[in-house]
Amino acid sequence: MSRAITALGLVKTFGRTRALDGLDLTVETGEVHGFLGPNGAGKTTTIRVLLGLLRADAGEVVMLAGDPWNGAVELHRRLAYVPGEVTLWPTLSGGEVIDLFGRLRGDLDRRRRDELLERFELDPTKKARTYSKGNRQKVGLVTALVSDAELLILDEPTSGLDPLMEAVFQDCIREVKAEGRTVLLSSHILAEVESLCDRVSIIRAGRTEQSGTLDELRHLTRTSIIAETERSAERLADLPGVHSLEIDGTHVRFDVDTAHLDVAVQRLGELGVRSLISHPPTLEELFLRHYGDQLAREHDWVKSDREARPSSAR
Amino acid sequence: MTELTGTAELTRFIVRRDRIRILVWVFAVAGLVALTVVGIKGLYPTQADLDQAAAASQGNAAAIVFNGPAQSLNTVGGEVAFQAGAMGMVVVALMSLLMIGRLTRGEEEAGRLELLRSLPVGSCAPIASASFTVAAMNVAVGVATTLAMLAQHLPAAGSLTLGTSFMLLGLVFGGVALLAAQITENVRVVYGVAGVVLGAAFVVRAVGDIGDGTVSWFSPIGWAQKARPFAGQRWWPFLLLVVATTVLVATASVLAGRRDLGEGLIAPRPGRSCAAPSLGRPIGLAVRLQRGSLTGWSVGVLVAGVGYGSIAPSIDTFVGRNKALADMLARAGGASLTDSYLATSFRTLALIGTGFAIQSALRLRSEETSMRAEAVLATPVSRWRWATSHLTVAFAGSVVLLALAGLAVGLSYGVVGGDLSVVPHLVGDALVYAPAMWLLVGFTVALVGLAPRGAVASWAILTVCLVVGLLGPALGVPRWLQRLSPFERTAQLPAAHLTYMPFMVLIAVAAALTLAGLTGLRRRDIR
């Protein structure tokens, strides 16, 4: 099985702004790939290059074994796209827009269309201008999900959706995945990415910072541990990979590099553990880690937030 | 008074944001009036010329339908009120209703009003600031037009009366739009409703003016004209306009206070649940998106065409021994004055129709900047196919407008003159302008494809063609500059013979520009 998306060393400049600065992105066929990055990192620009709407100044792009710039029409027969900001023609109804896009792709399945309208609780007779942002987003999602395209490219598709609709969306994506289709999901909702994606790429300032499975990425970061021990845990301080150790009598809390977790837990066991809470790194922490200059400040914020409600960090 | 908190700040904000728009409107109306005075003084230099023009207009129903009651037409002021009065009032009414619609319901629909209302801004402040701004624009129009007439030594009382009637009529239609904006949720419907009221006011007034004038009392435009500028002015009809404005604004304010943000009194009609079979290909989408605009331009061309055509049989009487008018028409050449007049009419109608053609071609750009093109181009629709679908509407729509222009002129000329056999000929004569219109479409496409940020410059080219075509000789534009306009290059039928060479050259240039633009569009980024 070939790769669905291969992008290597993408560079794109707009005037003096370097939007993409050697970005790499690979998406295997059949996987749901999370595409993460702060605002302005270049996610939408990358997606437009992948669609053949923009031409990269340098770098190599292969989409479904074709060139998106020269073979856009052929490529677009096989993919469906939801833009980050779904803008619709104000005088057309939602139903008309969905039918139009279905027919432009040439594969409108009316039964599936009606089923999706029902699942997303979307009224197709309303004129596009009267839709709220969430409803416009639903129109965009239905136009993509109704197709049987082998690749879905979704640019922050759930912004503006309520939690119920978010759940419907996640179900739909799992169905798409079960059918062996590929999804590139750009998103800010990290819980969504964590629950849907096989692999993620984190980009920043037009470059790829990290790419891999969630487990692989977790391995690169730290686990937080809160424990109560019979004896004081001062001996932990000289262990490699242990950070921000705080000891208060028999209570101890520290972060440990995932690579050194094993040794730390062994040492803890020797001290006589009475209670233990271990907290794997969230995607949020992974994400914040890659902000670099913002890291220190925001990581502190996440930590203090977690300490404020330890019961949720299990 | 907390409802009005923030009105002053909002007004300042509107004036700052729309300063260019406001200035263009005010100066356009003042310029229209000023140029009409210049034109009338030039065309009718002697009292004998004025007497003859008055005699010709007095008995001409078509002229009265389009202009208003014949009041003191043997004076310069009377002619100005006749020729610029009704048209100026329509322009001022359009100014008011477009501005009010845009500033009230337009802002509300776009969601920007919601943001403002979340600030410490009173509930009536947005509507009050919009009303103040538009009222001030109308006062400015009144002052500017009065000054424009005074500066050219027209009688003071008449100038003030005509200026005041522009101002008051603008206020009435600002009130109409303000009321409409409370009733419907959609700004386009606001424009539609207020536009229909304006059209009705014009028609009622026209019907009244052909008769004994009684019916005109049911139209606000009629009230303004009953003030008789330059014809023994009387002020009391203005009271009707003031009362109407007050009632409209008061009603709108009450309704505004009762409804929720974003709501109208009438719920919008639902659209279709499924798309019609035609809406499944790019061309179907292009037609669907542009049919409303094409219909609007068609109505405009039809109305103007009927106006031109119905005057054609009596053009000899109109022009008479007036050398200036005859010279202007003679530019088209031709064996008879009527042929020259018809040729001039077709050129004017073609220039008007080109407004649609350019708007239609610029749709490519507006679809792109609104990011709707992105969604379509992410489907298996090539850029070429997407662009040509919109351009098909632009090219074919140009032909439709010309055919309608020929039909309207031909039928009204035929009916009034009693000979309908001229119709097919005149339709053909109008169609000769298609290549000139296509050339401007091609120019627009070239800009969209190669210099997208400068695409609106195509409007500037049309403006140059309009000025050269309509005022060229009067302004003393050099002949070579006039000859640059594709509309001057076109054979002026029926006054001249059809020559194929310029015809073919225009088509070739239009095709080359279109191809260059499409090629550029395929090669550049879509953003």
C-alpha cells in the first residue's frame, strides 16, 4: 500500500512572509492523521498546496501517487475537502449546496445524504445566509462525508460544533476509517485528535516539529507522578530523568522522562508506596512542549491547573 | 436616553469607514446637476432654442413619462428641473436606501452589529447613527446641488427649491429602507422592497403627469415636483415629504425596539431541500448565481430602451434647428437624424450593458476572495471549466442585453411610429456592439488572471469609455483618444454601414485577452 500523502521540504513564501519553511508531512493510506500547530503555523497553507490551489516554491508533493498541481482534477475525483471556514452562497439552501458538490464529484448517494442530514440535525431548506457558523460547518462536513472519496482533508472541521455534534463527527470519522479510507485532520481540539488519530504531525512556524504515533510522542515526554510513601522520597532526587521534585513529608510529586519511568517506579516501590497517581502526558502537554519559547510559561500553567484539581488527573 | 448611548461614536465610526462612499454619492449627484446645467446652456444657447425644446417636450408623452410635468420649460432652470429632476431624485433615493440597508440590516446580517451591541451601546444607537449619517448625506446633497445651480447663475429660489426636493425625497426613501430593514432579515430583500416602492412612486408619478397631474399626488416624487422649482415655487408640498419621513422613521423605531437582534417581522421563506437538476454542473451554478443580476440589468436596459425608442419618431422636432444637438448626433454619421439618434441610443445602451458584463466577469474574483472558489476547485472541476462557466454567462449575457436593447428600442419606436417592420433590423443593429462588450470582459479576465489585485480597474476603463462615448465631443476629448474606445470603433448602425474589419479585430483582441487571463488563472495561486 502506497502512501496517501507525501510532502517533503515544502517551502512557500507570500511576499516577505515565509509561510512554509521546509515542512514534511507523510500520511499512510488508511490512517487518520492529526495535523496540529498553533494559529499561523502553516496548516491551511499546507492543505492548499496539497490540494493544488497553491504551488509550493520548493519541495516535493505526491498526493495519491499524483501531482496535485498538474493533476488537480484527477486528484480531486478521489478526495473530499472541508475548508476551515465554510463560506456558502447566501442565496442557496444547504440542501442545494450539498447536492451541487455531490454532483460536481459525480457520486451523490441520496440515501446517505438524508442519513447524514438526520445525524447532524441539519435543516437543508434554510438559505445559507441564515445558517449559524456551526450549521455552515455541518453543511461542509456533510458535503465531504456523503462522498465515498478515498481521502478526506478536513481543516478544523469541528470549530463551532456543539459537543453532541462533535460526537457524531467522531463516529463518522471512525466509520470512514473502518472502511479503510484516509483522513488528514487539522484540529485544535486535542481531545478529538487523541481519540481519533493514529499518528500526528505537530508543526510550528512552517516546519514539522514532531511526527509519529501518540505513543511514540508520549515517549519523548514526561509522566507526572503523585505518591504517598512510608519513607521520605529524598533518594529520588539523584535519579536521572526526574524533574520538579517536591517532597512534603511523606507526600511526593515529580515528573519523570518516560524513558526513565521504569527506574523511578522501582525506586518508589522500595520506599513503600501507600498511594500512587500516575498521569501520562496529554496531547496538550505534547503540543505545548513544541511551542518552544512559550513552553516554560504555559507548561507551568498546565501544571498548576492540574494541581488545582488532582482528581481529574488519573 | 440610555437607548442612544454611543450614537455619536458610532456615527463617527460610520463616517470614517464609509467616507469615500459618502463623498462619491454626494459629488455624483451634485455633478449630475452641475453637468446638466452646463449641457442645457450649451445645447440651448438662445431663447429661441429653449422655446423650441419646450414646445417639443410639452407634447411628448415619452419625455414627460421619464422626466416629469412640463413646468416652465422655456427657461434654463425649468429645463434643468425637467431633465435632472426626476433622474436626480431617483439617484438620491437609491443613495439613501442603499446606505440605510447597508448600515442597518447589512451590518446586522453580517453579525457585526451583535459585536457592537455587546459593548456599552444603546439599543437604538446603531439605527440612530445610520439615520443621522444618511440624513447628513441628504442635507449635503441639498446644499451641494443648490450651490451648483447658484454658481451657474440660476434663480436662487428655484435652485433652493430643487435642492431641497432632492434632500427631502432622499430622506423619505431613507425612511422606507429603515422600515423595510425592520421587516425582513435579509439586506437584499430590504433593497428589493425599497426599490419596488421607488419604482412604484416613479410609475404613479409618470401616469399622473401624462394626465392632469392628480394621480401624481399619490407619489412622493410627485410631491417633490409639485413644489414647482423654477416655475413659481411653492413650499407646502414639502410638508408632505417631511410628514412621510417622520411617520416612516417613527414606525421603524417602534418596530426596532420590539424585535430581537437578527430577527425580522417576516420569517424568511425556506429554500429548496434538494437542488434542481440544472444545479449540478459549473455552468448551472454560474447561471444560478448570476441570474438575479442579469434580470436586474435586463429590466434597466429595457426601460431605458423603451425611453429612447419612444422619442425616436419625433427626434426631428426635438432637434429642430438646434445646431449643438444635431452636431452631437451627427458624430454617428448617417443619412437621417433618426438613424443617428438610434445609433447613439444603441451605443449608450451597450455602454450601460457593459456594466453587467464587467460585474459578471469580476465574479471570478469575488468568488475567489470569498473563498467559495476554493471549495469548488477542490472538486473535480478544473480552473478552466470553473472560469469559463462564469465567463459564458458574461459573454452570453452581453448578447442578451443587446438583443433586449434592440427589441425595446425597436418595439417602442415601431409602436409610436406605426411601423413594426423596423424591429428585426434594429435588433441586429444593437447586436453589433457585442464584440466591444466582450473586449471589456476580456480585459477584466486578463486582470483577474494576471493582476488579480488590480481587477477592479476594469470599472475605470468602462468609466473612460462612458465619458468618451457620452461627453467626448462636449468635453473636447481628442479624436485619437476617442478612437481608443472599442465602442467608438464599432460601426454605428443604423447610421453607418457594417464594416467587418473592426468587428473581427475587436473579436480577436477580446479572445486574446480572455485566453491570456485564463492562462494566468491556471498558472497562479488561488487565494
